[in-house]
Amino acid sequence: MAVKTLDFHARASKAITNESLQKSFSNLKSGFVAARARAVAALPEFEAMREAGAAIKDHTLDNLDFYLERFEAEVTKRGGKVHWAADAEEARLIIREICADVGAKTVVKGKSMVSEEIGLNEALEAEGLEVLETDAGEYIVQLAKEAPSHIVMPTVHKTTEDIADLFQEHHRAYGFSERAHDAAELIAQVRTLMRDKYFAADVGITGANFLIAETGSNIIVTNEGNGDLSCTLARVHIVTAGIEKLVPTLNDASVLLRLLARSALGLETTSYTTLSTGPRRPGDLDGPEQYHVVLVDNGRTKMLAGAFRPMLRCIRCGACMNHCPVYLSVGGHAYGSVYPGPMGSVLTPMIAGHEKAKELPHACTLNGRCQQVCPVKIPLPDLLRRLRHDQWEEGFIKGKARWGISLWSWLAARPALYRILTRLGITVLGIAGRSRGSFTRLPLAGGWTTGRDMPAPQGTTFHAAWAKRKKRA
């Protein structure tokens, strides 16, 4: 997985001052959060469904070897083929070979986060294939030569004006001489351009929201219908999915689908929920001639065996991002990875390694909102704390940060000394800040005072105030 190494702080600082980005994210802060809240409030059994969803995923992960073998057997029985990829390189090789075997020249893609994870587009284009994203959001970022900034809404970082400018630049050659003025015109342009590509495509590649062990099916959810066209009209359908996408039965998938739509977009269901099961059968009016499923490990087995197993419950709804104050301030590109936000801050170090992603577990205030809204109850703050601990133990935290944390740990382990020093510190700062009531600059607090004043302490320490309260009680 391509990760921009160790410059989260620089990208985040740049994003905070980007007016266009901040304007784009203002809608996410209100619209999608409010929509999810309404959808949850309208479903009294939502919390029970969260418990059921977490239990379904935990049961599957506990028995993943069994369900993977069952899935492969069902796919094979229905005329398809399952391929196993240990890492991104092997996954790319498998897909390149499938395309070469069928003489493919054009590939259309429905939305697939795993294909982003393994860098598939670049690998296929290097082989001379034309690769076209058909999801409108993915198409826009492909045209802009950018990565998605959100796993559900890839263009959340762009305004309608940004997209109109982009289309005016690139679509003149297709007869669109006038600049589009609203979202409906922009979508109409995308649909017009895509129509011929669907029929010309040799291979259609989609992701999978869920893989069903009992039937060998895969499920994709979309709001545009592009997934259906990508997997139905091409001669060959390739599904790319992580091994954790398995669920035992269609009934299990129905529970997770109800959680997914409400958590992602605040909807009861998406416009299209599509099940694909094998290639075209005799008598079918449409469908691919070949059906392949590429199951990707890429670090997931390592997670399965350790303390980070709960992260494999993730159904990629994006709710954790929509409620994360850090993500909503800096956007997805600041994380430098396919998976941004709280879920990406856990996944990326596990897949790409701490060397490339050691900053991400620290891109969090540990406020807990992500865990509160996660539809499958992933304890994201606990996992992020565990990653920080692991980084400390493995020596990734160095320099001033390590010195400062060591000093704080030493002091916190000595309560009497801690109380004396904090009482002294509050007294000194209170006197020094009495005239203005705040500080514009403070030693060791530049991260705070760069953007705001630090209020001067008033009164006494928390411990002293609490002791006084208990005494009165």
C-alpha cells in the first residue's frame, strides 16, 4: 500500500489553511452527521443491531478458515474461480495475468478500496490497459490524478466549482464546450462518457462489501448503478476483496447492510444492492463469461492473530471519519494513505508498518466519538492507544517526545511531588497571566498558542478542589 511517509503534520498544517477544503468539509460536518442521527433515531433496535453486527463479524473471524474454504467451494461449484493473494504484489500479478489471458484492452472499475490499497490502476496502466473508474467520485479523483479523500465519498474535499473547472478542462474533447453549473449537469456528463465504455470493456473489476460463504456470492452497494454495469456487461468480472469481507449467510449480510447504509449516509438502504454469483449460466440473458474472486491478505492474518482483530470487523462505512474532529479539520489526504481517519490510523500501520505510518496513531484526541458511532462497535481509541504503546516499546518515539513522556511518567508515578509542582505551577502562571487573563505564547505549548491564547489558571488545582468538595460533602 502506497503511503506518503512521515509528513502528516506538514500536510495537516497545509490543509487547515486551505479555504476550499474547509468549505467542502463544512457540509460533511453537518449534513451526514445529522442524517445518520435521524436514521438511527428512527430505528429503535439500532443498538441491538450493532451488537448483532459485532457478533456476526466476531464469529466469522473466529472461524475464518472454515468460511473461506466454504466460500471457495461454492464459487467453484458455480463456475467461478478464487485466487489467493498474500500481499499487494501478488494480487496485482494475479489480476494482470487474468487480463492478459483474455486479451483485455479496456477495464472498467466499480468502487473498490482494496484495488486502491494494492495500487491496481497504476499496475494495469503500466501494462498498456485503459482503466476507467465508473463511480462518479472515483472518476473525478482519477481525472484530477488524486487519491480519494474519504472511503465512501471520494470527492468530499472538492466543491462543485472545483469539479466544474476540472470537467471543463478535460471534457472539451468530448463535445462539452460549456461549463457545467450544478451537480446534475456534472453527473450527466459522467453518464454520457461512461455509456460506451461499459459496452467496450473487456474486464469489469468491482470490490465487495460482503462475501457470502453459503452461496459463493459477493454483494456491492452503490447509488449510481455503475457497479451493476461494470460486472454485468464486461466479458470478465473480477472481484477484489480482503479476506475479512466474509460473512456466513445472506441473513447475516442483511443485518450488516442495514447498519451500513444508516452509518454511511443516513439512509435506510442504498439505491442498488447487487448480488453476483458466478459467471453467466445457460439461459441467462446477460452476465460475464468468467468470474474471478481475488482474496487479499496483505497483513490481515497478522491482525487476526493479535490484539488488533476487532479492526477486521470494519464494514467501511466511514462513520468514524464523519465524526472525527481531526479528520474534519485536515481531510483525508493529510493521512497520506488509502484509509484515512480513525480506521485508517489503525489499519495503515498494521498493513504498511510503523516505519511508514508511525504518525497516524497520534492523529487522534482519543475523544471516543468514533467508537460511539461505529456500527460494529470497534474499540478504535483502545486500538490507537495500543499502537502508541507498541511504538514506544519498539523505540519509534524518540527525541524530545520520548524525553517529555518519560519525565511526565516519572512525575505522575509520584503523587505527592506531582501535587506540589502543579500547585506551584498554577500559582506562578496565575500571577503571570493576571493582567491579560491569558497567554499568547508559552514554553512547550507552541502547538496550542500558535492558533489560540492559553487561558491563565484561576483558582486551585483539580485535586485540591475535589478534596475540598469531598470535605464539604
